[in-house]
Amino acid sequence: MADLAEFPTDWQTALVLVAHPDDPEYGMAAAVHRWTGEGKRVVYGLATSGEEGIEGMAPAECGPLREGEQRASAARVGVDEVEFWGFPDSAVTNTPELRAKVAEAITRTRPDVVLSMFGGAEWAPGFPNQRDHMEFAAAVRAAFDALPEPRPGWLFENGPHPTHAVAVTGADIEAAIASLAEHREYLRVLDPDTPIAKQAADQVERTTPAREDFGGRRSVGFALVER
């Protein structure tokens, strides 16, 4: 097993691109907390408002609620720039319009590093990825490839097959748990039998393992896609 590389440190601005509210918190919030604590700028761009994401709640009510949860969640890890692009939840597709919006956000934000979602079909055998995630990741890759030079130095995806890792502390992990727990209504409906705090803690524990291939350090993993 090859050791993971250290995630680059010679950058100042990162743009996190995801499909839905809660997507940053399910994988990378601990790393984001570390970076903002070091004085780096992190911006979140979300294709949708997650308006189809809470069973039994009308989209017109759900979308604004989830936007509010996402802003509160981002604040927990030091992010105060959060934008929602208005693409339809549960119907994200790799269209020219989506690729154009990705390119516009990158051009406007001028990040040094772009962080996207895992675009593979399965997180693990028997654990399929969502279609929105796969389509969105494909759109980000295509838009990044089409950018004129100079473009950002790196494109990474947060997923199950990392090439690089970010070491995180107990404080980063606690902040990530608090960040995910801000999605209160979403988590309450998703698993009504498990307390929100436990759902959040269990998920963050899974995504910040002590990696043997990273010196035994607790870390968040990213796969390098483009450089």
C-alpha cells in the first residue's frame, strides 16, 4: 500500500463545489476547519438547495430551511461565503448550463484549489453513489478541463480512494461534528431513531480515520484529479 501524500499547503483560497446542502459535512468539514483556522479562505458553491431532501416537506419550505442549515453548518467551520445556484434537486445533470456555472464560479472566486465530490458509481461494494453526485462531479471535471490558462493549481475529489490526506486534530473533528449536526431537520427525518449528535459523530468518525498509510494520523482524504 503506497503512502498518501500530504495535501498541498501552498495555497490561500479553496472553492468547495457540491450538489446539495450537507455534502461538505459528510466528508470534508474537518479539513475545512483546519484550513480556516490557518487563515485560508474557503468558499462553498452548491448546485441545489436540497429542496427535495426532506421526506414529507414541500420543496418550497424545504429549500430555504436547508439553505439556512447549510449556512449555520458552514459557519461552524469558519466559512462565511456560501452560494446556492438554483439547479433542481434530484435532477442534476451534466449540462452545458451547469458546466458554465461551475466555470463562472471558478473564474469569479479565483481559487488556488478546487474541491469536488466523488464521481464514482459506488462508495464501496453495495453502497451506490447518488446520480446527482456523479453528474455534478462529471460537470466539475469537464468545466475544469475547459478553463483557459491560468487555471487553479489543483482539482481534488473527496472520496473513498484518496491520493492525498489532511491531518486533523480533535478540535477539527469536534467542529466537523457540530457542523454536520446543524443539519438538524434533515438528520431528524433521515433517521428519527438515532439522536442527531450521534448521527453526526458517527459519520465524522468514519471520514476521519487514523490511516496506516498516513503515519497513523487522523485525516481527511482527497483524490487528485487534475493538476
